[in-house]
Amino acid sequence: MAQATATADRTEAQVRAVLDRLLEAIRPREFAVRLWNGEVIEPDPGHPARFTLVLNHPGALGRMLWPPSDLTIGEAYIRGDFDVEGDLIAAFSLREHFTRPPFRLTEMLRMVRVLRRAARTAPPLQPDRGPARLRGARHSKERDRAAVRYHYDVGNDFYALWLDRNMVYSCAYFETGTEDIDTAQEAKLDYICRKLRLQPGERLLDIGCGWGGLLMHAAQHYGVEAVGITLSPPQAEWARERIRERGLADRCRVEVADYRDFDEGPFDKLVSVGMFEHVGAKMLPVYFQKAWSLLKPGGVFLNHGITLGPGPRDEPSWWGRTLFKQGLFIQRYVFPDGELEPIHESLQAAGEVGFELRDVESLREHYALTLRRWVQRLEARHDEAVRAAGEAVYRIWRLFMAGSAYHFEIGRLNVYQALFVKPDRGRSGLPLTRADWYARPSS
């Protein structure tokens, strides 16, 4: 017993020494660290703590940092090896301190040995949600269905805790940046309808309609006949119930269908918001060809999706890219098979089909604001979220939304609305200016 205690004490002392060395590389340090024994390492003088990193056992650092990737850190967070109290979004800036080698190779290897040894003695912790395990060809219909349902079928009750009242799961639209999420999402729905220039009696198709918020807004305020498709049965069930409650069943309909199998055109207008990320690079020609076939000549298609951004000009060196491999956590636990491409690739694919590009707008800052509100709302309802979907789901969504907010803020991610027209022998049917987009929202 005495020998085991001495070994444990020696391991804790070695881990603490490694931690102190790591903290030396972070200046100024605007966060605190709370150790497994209750000791708190305060931030640098004159720099109030933006968050507190909580290491729940001596092996936590090893579990977080080896092998080095965002998947390793993410899984350590899901398990509860560590916690972040306070501003989790700010914690993502820690990566920037290690994008270039702060230590000699020999010292780094010594630190790795200490952390790996401590990690092996850490208690086994099993989360209540595992990673996605998809089978079949990537972006086959069956695999896409499984990927979408892995993310969206965690439960309507969970999403309802932190989304707005219309359950809109895409970036909101802010005029001042001070709006609450309900106001900003209503503004986004109306902005899209004005961009599409919807008119009473037109047929609108929403590809990847989610919980139907845009469909219902368009039918209620613009008098269109709206049809939406989704791969998630719980989403469709929720949307159909709300459509009935609002008395819109004669003008709104939601179907569970893959966009590749849907053939109820032609439509006057098409829209896709937040679904494009699931399509995949190799399927871009298929996606835009299907949209083309569903749209009337002279019709308009608004495609809204997340893309890769250029990011900061001082991109990480080979060390940073190797030490912190990115995207693995999202692929495994959040959006399996999701793909983000630069904006020019989707625009080129649309043009090759025959679409004429009429407008492109970045809403990057809007998504950062949206995600901050989602994170705050989720954190405020932690206990209810755990009851609805489990602790692991709460942690996964908190982590991925906070990380996304950070990457939108620094420009590594972007989101664009691209407006296309299917020309009718050269006639676009569009006005000469965008003045009507900025008119007073309809009531």
C-alpha cells in the first residue's frame, strides 16, 4: 500500500511538472486550472480568468493530448476526464499557442512518456453515446440516411431546449447583434423568402427542411404552396404536427425522402438551408442536376451552406497540423460523412449544370452569434438536456457548437447564401436591384 501511494504521488508530481511546463508556453494566460486535488492555478496577474480548465484525475492530460488530435481531446471531454467551466469558446484559442514548436523534441518526448504513463492508470470512463459506425459506400442513399439520423434523431425534446421556437437549426440573421434567437431566426426566415421573391400561389420546395420552420413561414406570410423533404422521421413528425396546429395543412407538406428520389416538380422556387454540408464533393453534380430538374425555367434556387474559410493568414506550421489533426471529432461524433468544400467548388458545380449565379452573401459573423446563443441556451438547461438525451450528447453538442463558434469567428469556417436562377432563354425574371430584399419584413 505504501509503495502504491508513493508511486501515485510520484506520478502526480511528474504530471504537475509537465503541466507547469505547458502553461509556460501560454502567455498571457487568461484562464485558471483546477487540479484533481482541488488546487487552483490562477491566471496571469492582470488577466481575469475567461474559463477554468478542470483536470478530474492525474491521467487527464495524457487522455487529452495523446495521440494528438481533436478526436482525442473530444473523447476525453465526453468521458469526463476534464471539464471547462465558463467560456468554452474561448478555450479553443489554446490551440493557437501550440501551432509552432514551443519545446525541443527530446523534451517533448519526455513529457509524452510521463503523460502516457499517467493515462494508463486513469479510471475507465464509458460515455452513454458512442461514435457513428456507418457501413456501405460513402454517400450512398442508405449510408447518408444513417449519417443524418445519427445526428438529428437524438430527440426533438433535446433540440427544443436550445433552438428557437420554430426549431430553426441554421444560422440566424442579426441586424444589430443584440437580438434574441427567436427574433434573429424569424428575421432569417423572412430574409430568405424575400431573396426568393416568393409570390402567392407559387410552389416552393425546401430540400432538407428540418423541422419545417421555413416552410410554415413561407406558407403563412407569403401564400405559397410549400413542400419539404428530410431524411429524419422525428423531424417530419414534429413538423407535421406544427403544420396541423397552425392550420397550414392545405399549403404545407413534409415528406421523408432522399433528394435524389424526389420527383414532384416542377417548382417555382427551391431552397436548401443547412443540408448542403451532407451532400459530399463527389455528389455536387448530382445535387445541382436534381435541383435543375425540379425547377421551372426562370425559377430561383437559394443554396445556403457552410464552407471552409481561408482562416488566419498565419496558418499553423507542419508541427501544428501534425500535432492537432482537425475534423476527426466532428466526423466521428457529430456529422459523420459531412464534407465542407471551398465556396468556389459548389459555384463551379452549379454553373456546369447551367445555373446562373446572381448573388453570393457571406453570413459568417451571423453564424458565430447564433452559435454563441445556442451554447448559452444549452448550458443553461444542462439538467434537462441530460434527462432528454444523456450526458454524452450534452457534452458533444456543447463542444462542437463552441468549437464551431470559435472557427467562424476567426474565419476558418464560413457560411454562404448563393442565389441561382435557371435562365428562361436568357430571361432571369429578376429586378435590376436588390432593394426589395431590404424592405420591411412582412407581417
